[in-house]
Amino acid sequence: MWFRRRNRHVPYSTLERWLDQERLIEPFAAADDATERHRRIMEYGDLRQRLWAKNIKTLSREEQGQFRDGTHPSQSHRFSERAQPVVRLLEEHLATLGLAANVCPGFYHLDRIVLSAELDADPKERRSDLPWLFCGYEVKYNWPQVASEPRGSASEGTPDATTSG
């Protein structure tokens, strides 16, 4: 139950490594065993929270203060104009990886902004280099699909959360 929840230490530095090392090929939220399903969902949530906190620590004191005060651009649609410099930074970062991308702020539920990156091509072996978290923003990726491949998304197999731009 939520009020008895304890923070589990999931010893992985990325969601991608967790999925790989735990051999989670099938969607873990659809597991037949309710106990296993609950355990995996809790591990996933705990790891995401830990990686998010780790990313926030990479930010400047000013940006960390904005998070504490609820005024960081990623925390509200009202601040979308202030997200534009980070949009350009992510495009530049992806270009250094040899990936052309069109990045824009994505207006998500709960009044948050994520960065949406539309890649010109499948990043293939560079997928693990795509930052899931960047300068205090979550990043979602899309790219042209080959008919037999699942749709690309950084939240399904994510790179290291320490990348901050």
C-alpha cells in the first residue's frame, strides 16, 4: 500500500540497464503474477525518482532553487518561453552525437513541460546515448520506424540520467 511504501534501492544508473540486467523483455506492468507485477512497478517508480533526484543535483544552485520554489520552466506550462534555450541546447547536444533532431517543448499532463525530440533517423546503436533527463527536463524521442520495430521512446529504455547538457 502507498502509505507503507519503502524506498527500495535499485542499483542501476539507468532505466535501460535495469531493464537489461533484470531481463525485462515483456511489459512488466502486464505480468501475470500480481506480486511480481507490483514489485517491478515499485522498482520502476523508485528508480525513476532516484534518477530524477540525481539529475536535479547536476543543476546550478539557481536552477535547484527554482525546483524548490516551483518556478523551474519544466514545472509549468506558464514557463514555456523560458524552456526555449534548453530546447536549443538539446538540439546542439544531439548534433554532437551525430543526430539531427527537431526539439520542442511538450505540454504534458499535471502542468509539466517535457522536451520532445523528433529524430530524422533511428539512432540505432546510439540509442543508449540519448539523454532521458536533460537540464531538469524529461525527454521523449520519436524517429521514423521500420515496420518490424517497436516505437522509440526514451522512457521505455533510457540512457544515463546524469547527462545534463
